[in-house]
Amino acid sequence: MQPKGLKMASEILIQRTDYIEKLKNWLGQTDLVKIVTGVRRCGKSKLLELFQWDLLRNKTTTENHIISINLEDPEQTKKIG
């Protein structure tokens, strides 16, 4: 089963298990902003897609609790102002 907002089945992605586990350690901690950093095109967005997929696959959350905005998409940026 593939969540409707994610394109995982059509893409080949390297599984980043260690990074996903590190992100999971921060689940439930709402008093801090979590930031993923890295050089351009190193896979930050793909890592977050994998994390979303993992959360949905393990039923940690539901799709309506995930907000994903692509600021490079003119239609999405127009909707958010």
C-alpha cells in the first residue's frame, strides 16, 4: 500500500535506516524545532520522504497529520501565500 502523497513505489531510494532511527528519537518532543541540514542535493528532502513513509507504514501517524510543502512548486507556493 502506497500513501497517496508519496511516490516511493516509482523511485529507487537508498534506505537510510540510521538517519530514520535518529529522527524517530525526536518524535513527541515538541519543545524544539528539528532541522535537517546538508549541502545541496544531498538527499535532505528524500530523507524526510522516507521518514514520512516510515511513519505511515508503521502506523505512527496518519496522512492527515503530515504536511509536506515543495517550495519549488509554483502552485503550492501560491496556495500558501
